[in-house]
Amino acid sequence: MTATEIENPDLGPGRGSEPAAEVERRVDRDRPALDLLVWDAPNIDMTLATVIGARPTAASRPRFDAIASWFVGGAGEPGDGGADDVEACVFANVPPQHVTSLRGWVEALRSFGYSVFARPKSRPDDDIDQSMLDHIEVRTHSHRLRRLVVFSGDGRNFAEPLEDLARAGTDVVVVAFSEVAGYASSSELLHFIDIEDVPGAFAAPLDRVRLDSLPVEGAWLRPTKSLRDAAAAYGRKTA
């Protein structure tokens, strides 16, 4: 038995001199293929409010059951080129004053098949982006990450690591609002989908006009604040 075989008994007879690249490919093939969805709840909530120019209501929030159906449908069938496993995770900050009101939302997500990572938000700069990236990293080692779907418009924290995964062979899809996700729509490595293009994602069309799909005759974009209010705000700043 060679020294390499002694140090790596799992390689078995005749594999001690196997090239490292081939060993890595074989180990990768042995891991189950995973399609993973991660949802950046603070970012999606904030950008939704931005694109509709108002605080989101129950009627204008995404339907997680429809999104789960779309995601699983894209995973295909195990053993037929599809994913062996599917996993969807929602990452959320929980301010102390919203603990009670968010409890029902968290339980609804869990009933739709989502795991929820909830972190207390005790300071304004508390964020969950690194927790999302850490979980993605864990899954790249526990599985063969076949497809990664990221619901976030945050290019500052996600653009570089997501493009690195795409270069490594993962099909990386970013789902967000086209108004705020230029990092994904302009990338040559990432696939971008506007969240409103996910079938059934919203119960009714959002009150927005997308610049990436304007009608040929043009469209009026209504103000999100009254002219008098805007003038008054400016007056207070310059007083």
C-alpha cells in the first residue's frame, strides 16, 4: 500500500496515485445534486416598497406558495438530470417590536416548505447577508450545487460570490425587481428574472411600470409623492 493510500484509506486499492482533479470530480459526482433557493427578506421588502412607491400590503406581497411551486418545477426529476434535493430558505431580521406580528408570517413560510433563518435586529446595521452567504458555502460542500436561486437585489454583497459560483459551474439565477437589480441583469454569468415574471408570484399586477418592458406607445409614470409635499420638504431643508 502506498503512503497516499495510507493517508487516504477511503480511496481504496489502486486510487492512491489518482490525480487530485479526478478525485475532486469523482467526489463531486457522488454528492447529491441540490437546487437551493435563498430569500433576502429585508432586501425584497425594501425594494418592493421602492418600486410601488408605498408600504406593501398583504395584497401586494409575494405569494410564497406560488414561488415554491415555480422553484420545484424548475428542479426537474431526480435521476433524470434534475436535482436530487431541493431546499428553500428565507433569511429575516426580527426587530424586537415586531416579534409578535412576524410569528404568523414565519409559521406560514414553514408550512409552505421553507426553512427560516431568523436573526434579532438590535442595531440598524444588523444584516443577514453574511448568513445567506455562509449557508450557500455550506451547501457547496454538502451537495453538488446544481442551481442556486437568489431573491435579492443587493449587488454590493452578492455580485462577486455569485459570479464565482457561476464560473464554477452552478446555474445561478437572481430574482429581484429590474429597477434595482442592475448587477444581475447586466452580468454575463448570472441569469436574471424579474420577480413579477415568476408565475403567480403576486395575486394582482403590481402598481409599477417597468422600464425594461415599456409599451411601444410609451407610459406615464405617476409621482410617488405629491408636488406640494416635495416642495415643502425642500423648503424645510433650505430654511
